[in-house]
Amino acid sequence: MQDFLEFRAISKGYPGVQALADVSFSVKKGAVHGLMGENGAGKSTLIRVLSGDQSADTGDILIDGKPQRYRSVRDAFEAGVIVIHQELQLVPELTVAENLWLGRFPGKAGVIDRTRLTGVVKEKLAEIGIAIDPAAKVASLSIGERQMVEIAKAVMADARVIALDEPTSSLSSRESEILFALIDRLRAQGKVILYVSHRLDEIFRLCDSLTVLRDGKLAAHHPDISEVTRDQIIAEMVGREISNIWGFRPRERGAVRLEVRDLAGRKLRTPISFSVRQGEILGFFGLIGAGRSEMARLVYGADSRSQGTVSVDGKAVTPDSPPQSIRSGIVLCPEDRKSDGIVQGRNIEENMAISSRRHFSPFGLLQPKKEAELAERFIAKLRVRTPSRKQDIVNLSGGNQQKVILGRWLSEQGVKVLIIDEPTRGIDVGAKSEIYEILYELAGQGMAIVVISSELPEVMGITDRIMVMCEGKVAANIERADFDERRILAAALPDVAPDGANASELPNQQVQSR
């Protein structure tokens, strides 16, 4: 196969940071090429340059041997390049069909041909195996469904080069399988797929070749991925060996810190009860739609409860609202960092200080010096990679954004319960191990921690106990000594258990059916 996509000496700098430095590699026609690196390694910047969203300071991009000169994303689109970003680029109030036709609606004299608009989309979605109503508004879709709509957009445009940035981060197992089958078909058609992911199993399953970036530079290029090992890739990404990413350390568990009794609300099938002790890390696992995030929002008070109580150290948390939860010692790092976690348009310092300002800003008067000191302290403590505390948070990698959110809550006085939803989604292996260390440290100080994750190896690797959710209810409560991947997955699947047994009959599990 011949080289079809080529990056030649691409460099890109921003104030205080060199995002890319002389990056060169090529991808053959009909190949799926993996792109890996720690958060902040330069992957997203390279993708933005490819998409026409950013211009390189120096260097060239060649497609089929021809240098490309993009002035906009539209130029890249017309050249056959489409990038599907981790942060989805859809218009929520438009329908699926309208989003897929956006900018090129069929019709004449300014009149949209609605029949063709919907009909073509319906056929294309059926062709690629996506069961979504073309007339549905994007706002009504789940995150996973929206991701599939983005992928369908690239297929409909008949792109020659498709870059996928962490495409399975919000997909269920079934949706991921649909994506993998689609990628195989696109490869057979001669398309170039640039696949950006932190998931090594996906990289080895899908990719023909691989490039690794580190600190904005080319760390390694592997024309044949079959000749490289997982440990080698990890070492190339982080510049050091990581023998055990989880680094689990047992610790003593104290008195009950968080007590949840008969909690119910919208999207929860049955009331839920559980407790978390001081120093304990409790994991919640389940498939997309199992109700894990909904449970977390109810505990935190972000959604209204229809019944149930939440107590911290024996004291009830009322009324159910985030401000009252924070005052009682409960904080939440949400699943969707972009929409619900970071404050866009604000810098790191402001994002960290936004919650704790009430403690050192009497009568609403800001204390810039104290905010600066707080930001510098937690930037150092959490090893946030940034040229300055004044850096806009949207310019940070996902892992560093997560650290800033953690810093916000660690600066809050009296935190007793930390709920963290998908703690390492879209985060590289090096930053993952750093975040796990932070969680272990907090648990060691007596904090009760609830970790919600759709990655079974993660939840098995870092928690003391796992509660498995299925269809809005708790299906199993499993101690670390009894962790077994097959049994956990069986409990997470509706009406499925190993050897034909009902989930409630599985040994070593305490099933709650309230």
C-alpha cells in the first residue's frame, strides 16, 4: 500500500507551551493508524491542524501526495478530511437528519427537500447498523447515540481521511462493536482512519500501524503494530515503565461515613440503599443506562429525590441540593467534564477557587492573592501540566481538567465524601495512575470515595468493593476478595448469569432487590 496521508515536520506553539515540535509520519491508504500519547502529548493539537481548525506554524500535510492549505474546517471537509472530536460537534435542537445534512441541505431555490433529507439518512443509518430515528432531536439522544451520529456524518460525507478522537469513550459494548465493524468496512474501501485512543485493547484490535507522541514530539512510529508490545507502547508514552497501573493498596475502613437509604428518583427502577465507610473506595459498575450516574446525581442533590435519605456521619443531608450537599461534605466530579465540570472561558485559578471562595471572600469581596496561592498549591500537589495558573481550562488535556476539578473539591473545607463519575475517561495511562494515587491518598486520610466507571478493569483494579447496577437497580454487592470478571459482567447484564443461573443465585454476591 502507498502512503496516502503524510505529516511533514508539523510544529505548533501557543503562549508558554510548544504543543507540537517537528512531528513527521505517514499513513498508508486503506490503513487504520493508531495515535497514542499521554494527555498533553500533542494529539489533539495535531488533529486540530488536520481538521483545519488550527494552522501549523511550520510544516505540511499531504493527502495522496498533494500538499494541503487549509484556511478553515470547510477547506479540510472539501479535501475529504473529517475529524470526529471527543467533544461532540452536534446541534442539539436540530434533528439527526438535519445534523447529518448540515451546511448542504438538499433542495432547490432555498426550499429544503424534507423527504430526501430524512429518506437518505434513514437508509444510511440502516446500512451502517445504527438504530436511531432520523427525525429525533439530538438533544433527546444519549451520549453514546450522539457519538454514533457523529460517525454517521463522516460516512455520509464520503470522507477520504477520517480521524476518530476517543470514539468509544461514551459507547456501550454493542455500539462499540458496530463502530469496529464500520471501521473494517471503511478500511476495505481504502479510507485512511486515524484512530486516537487510550485503550490499548482497541488499538491492537483495530490498527495496522501506530504513532506515539510525547511532550509534543514524535516518541515512536511503528509501521507494523504486530511488532510492538503493550509494555513498549506504555513506556514510549510516559517515558518510564509502569508495571502496575492500578497500584492498589489495602487500607483499614472505619465507621460508616455515607449512608444512603431507599433512594429513588427519575430513571431509577427501584429504591437503592448502600453505605460507604471512612477510608473505603466503593465502585459502581454497570452498562450504559444502568442508572449509575443518575444515582450519583440523586445522592449529590443535582436531581430531585422522590424518596429516600442521605446521611453523612449520621446526620441527614436536607434539603437535597448541591449547595447543601457540599456544606455536608459531599462533592461530585461529574461524568461530563465539559458540560457539568469545568467552567469554560475561565482559567485554572478561577475553576479551582470557585467553590471555596465563600470561605475566604467575606461579603463577596474577592481575594486574588489567596486564590492565586490556592491554585499554585494544588497545581503542584496534583501535578497539573500547565504553563500558568492563568491558562484557560479548555486548553488543558482531559486528564489535567480532571485534576483541576479534583483540586476544586480538595480546596473545599470539610469534604468527607467524594463521588467521581468516570474518573479517567479519555485520560492516558500515565495520568490515570496519578489520579488513582490521589484517590488512594484521600481514602488513606479517611475520606469515603465512590468511583463510577464503565471500565471493568479499572473498577476491579482500584476499589475495595463493587456494587453492580442493572436497569436502574443494584444487582450485586461484591467484596474485593470475591472479584471475578465473569460474575460481575453477568450481574450487569439483564437476565443473564453464567451457566444459566439467575444473578441472585451466584455465590459470593449479596444481591439487593429492594
